[in-house]
Amino acid sequence: VRGAPLVDFCAANNIEHTHFVVGKFKEGELPITPDVAQRVLEMLIDSRRLPLYVHCLDGVHNTGTLIMLLRKLQCWSLSAAMSEFCRFVRGGAVAAGEAQFVERFRGTRDGVQLPAQLP
């Protein structure tokens, strides 16, 4: 996405920009794969990369699902993670596919390697 304002801003301010290609959320269809989720989570928990900015096309479903996974790693209860998500999503509800993805997620390779202290 060369020339996009965000890319230009990052380049001008010596900020690492990483783009994960994920489709647009549609009801009943979660575009995030376990592999992409794991790769993003590994970045989120790497304190050397902080601060971080995470965003998706709409700023809700894909980002929200990833943050629910982060909360799961931080030992939040599933209901607490979903409650936080619901504060930001239109309609105030987690789609069934999102809930199942978060509940079942275990990572794909050797699992997400947790640092001694999570951010």
C-alpha cells in the first residue's frame, strides 16, 4: 500500500509498519485464520514492539477478535473479554463464529510463546 498516508507517516517517523491481509468480516464468516491470529498475537505480546497500534477495515470485528485472543492469553475470562468487545461493536454482540474462534483458539504451530510478563 505504498503511498498510503499511514505508510508514509510510519516511514517518516521511523515506525515499523506491518500489514496482515485479512478479508472484511461478514456475518457468519470470520476471515482471520489461526495462523494469522498467532502471528499477530506474537507481535502483540512482544514488549520490544510497544507501543502498538492495531486496526482493521472497520476497526471492530477483526481487531476485536484479536484483542479477545490477547485477553485470553492475559487470563481474562471468556465472558470478560467478550464483554469488552461488545462495548465497541455495533449491536453490542459477539457473532457466534467469533466466539467459537476465540474459545477454540490454541495456536497453530507450537502455540504462542508467552514472555515472562505480558504487556
